[in-house]
Amino acid sequence: MKKLGFDNELYLKLQSENILKRIEMFNNKLYMEFGGKIFDDLHAERVLPGFDPNIKTKLLLKLKDHLEVIFCINANDIERNRVRADLGLSYDNEVLRLIDNLRAIGIYISAIVITLYKGQNSANKFANKLERRGERVYFHSYTKGYPNDVDTIVSDEGYGANPYIETTRPLVVVTAPGASSGKLATCLSQLYHEYRKGNKAGYAKFETFPVWNLGLKHPINIAYEASTADVKDINQIDPFHFNAYGTLAVNYNRDIEVFPVLNNILKKITGSEIYKSPTDMGVNMVASAITDDEIVQEAAKKEIIRRYFKSECEYKKGQGSLDTIERIQYLMAELNLNTDYLPEVSVANKASKESGYPCIALSLPDGQIVVGKNKPTISACGAVVLNALRTLAGLDDDFDVISDEVLMPIVKLRTKYQDSKSSILTLDDILIALAISSSTNEKAKKTITQLDNLIGCEAHSTYILSSSEESALKKLKINITCEPKFADNRLFMN
């Protein structure tokens, strides 16, 4: 059984209580910038064993009678078809997915704001699509005078040039499909209009990482740096917090750098100093819900190694930079880590060297490691998952749980009717065949019931997986890393 180091219920209780307190601080009207992922926060799940990746959704449900949601999307992201890498969805489609998912659980979505708008045609089309479905859509342009001319920013030429979004509930959650979507500017624009109307509203941030009251070099915080190495986020001690309170707090460079400007803007809007530090702005009770620091430290170290392999593979595919790799290598050195911290790495590489085939090694919940080899009839992904399921079911490796009568029609379908030049059975093929076999084969039925036991298992591949195979492993919630090597010389991978 997987060891847990995080208490979801305690976190939910503390985070919701502190948000309600923050609402009370601001005369019952708070605009909260909601960073990170509302659904499927898989990074948090990996580094905080026990963390529910959809805990933010549960928190919204807990507060749903108090809140409404505004979605922001950067017009430039629509124009260039920016994609959320982990899901493969464009940002505009991700907004639609999130709205549907939140409404399905009873969360009120009040508006969509297209930010940094300057007449982009694709943004106009997106707005038309939403408005014809009855959605309220607003356009916010670049803020005149930002970032240094505070008098212009906080004026009818600056934030005042944006249309005011009518809201009715005490808590307005401002969120987006990803970073740099205009959440902060939307919050401050609303704050400006509220004060013009005589309403003393407030601003705060929902934070998860970095964790302000864990150490600067705590693996949880270093894992956050590794996850954002491509955008060069760097954790730092918050000097404003230390000067104000004499205590150490961790924040990241962009929040610290922008705080003097943001603080001046807030003071100009509200007429008083609301916060003494960027850390003050956040509501983050993660550290208080950690129940076993040793477990979360180990999990965070593994995540850093995963990020390293990911950066290497992205560079190999022409999608990343050497700077990102070097940054993560530096973070690994700070914790004295190397890739063998994941035991699957050495096992996979050794098996590949001895067999001459590309291999994948997978650690089972009890620590046993099984291997799958890439052969002419089956991919390493299909082989390793099948071997893992058979092992978990207590079956011999040489016991064939899938008959040729089931497999051969799949091979024929792939080669004859799907225009595939490969007869190799993929992981998806194997799972379909296993599911079919389970209706008549008791051994296959026993094997397929073990799928849930693969959740959270670690695996390492000696080659870069195709997007379809990687996706199949992710759907099984297996954490996969890959060597930055291609399995063959083909240029096109799918």
C-alpha cells in the first residue's frame, strides 16, 4: 500500500477557513487569483503523497454558495493556439472543458475575460462562439502605463478603460487555463472599479507552491523550481516578509520582483497598505497538512528526477532548451541526487544492454521491479504492463492470458484497415485484448482486475515513447520517465 504523507481533509478545512477569514477582512468582497490547475493537479499529487489532485474542486464546492468564477484567457494564446502540454488541449478548448466540468458540479461561472486584446481575429471568433451560447464575454486590453506609471495605471485610462464585470457573490475566483493569462490584471481592474463605486473589496492569491513556511531548500520547494525551470522561476527568501515580521518565508522571484509595483497599485486603489509582503497575499495551508515530512521529501526528490528526464527528452525532440536541463541538474546537485535515485532507471538500462532490445522497467507497490522488452510482436509498454498485471495476479510469466484468437484479429485490423506499417501490439491493443479475453478466460479476468494496483507506480523507458504510448501509461496513472534516445530512425512519431 502506498505510504501517505498528506492529510486532504485537514488541508480542506484549514484552506477554506482561511479563505473565509480573508473575505471578512475585506468587507465581504474578495477577488482571489487562483493559480495552478483546478482539476488534475498531478504535480501536487506526486510530491504530496495523499494529495487529492482535485482537492481544489472540493474546496470550491465547500464554498460554492459564497463564490462565482471568472475565467481569463490571453488573446495571444488563442492566436498562437497555445496548448496545455499534459492534456494536449489548446487553451481555448481547455477553458470550455473547465467551464463544463465546474458547472457540472454546481459552480457558478459568471464571465469569461479575453485579456491582452488588440483585435486578434481568433479571439473574436472565440468570443462569438461563447456569446452565441449565452456566455458573458469581456475584452481587456493592455493596461496603459503598466508597470511603472502608477498614476496612469490607476485611472480611467488604465484599469478604468476595461469594462466592469458585474459580480454578486462575496468571493470571486479569477482563474485561467495557464500562466500569463491576465488573472492579476483582471483582479486589479475589478478592484479599481469596486472602489470607484464605494465598495472596499480586497485581493488575495490561492497558493500551493512554493510552500512559504517550508525551508528554501526543502525538496518540495525545489521540486517546484524544477517544474518551472523552463520559465526560470527561482525560489527566494521574501525580503519584505522578513523586514516586516522578522521571520523567514519562501516566495518566488516574479512575485518578489513585482511586489513594490503591485503594492503601490493596491495603495493607490485602496488608499491604505493592505499587505506588507507578497507572502501575505497568499492563502497557503499546505505545510500544516503534511503528516509525514520524510515521505513527502522522498516523493519530491523523485519528481525532480522526472523533471530532469522530461527536459532531456524535450530537448532531444527539439522542444526544450539546454538552459532548462542545466537548471534542473543544478537543483539535483543541491540535494545530492542522481538518476539512480529512481531504481527503475538502472534496471531498465541493464535489461536493455543485456537483451539488445529497448526496455521498460516498472516498480510494483511491494518494490518488485518487472521488465518489458520491445519485440517484433509487442511494444515494451504493452509487455511491461502485461508482465506487471500477471505478477500482481500471481500468475507465471510464461502463462498466456491472451489467446491468438483474440490477438490476431487486432494485428490484422492494424495492418490491413488502419494503414499501419507496424504489426507491433501497443499497450492499448493489449488492454483491449485482455478485456475481451476476460469475458471467457478466468486467468485474464484475474489479471485485468489488478489495474488499480498500478496507480502511482514508477516506470522508466530506455527510449522516448510515442505520444500514444505515453498517453496510455498516463491514463493508467503510471509515472513514466524516458532516456533521451529514440527507439529507431523514423522521423515521424505518433
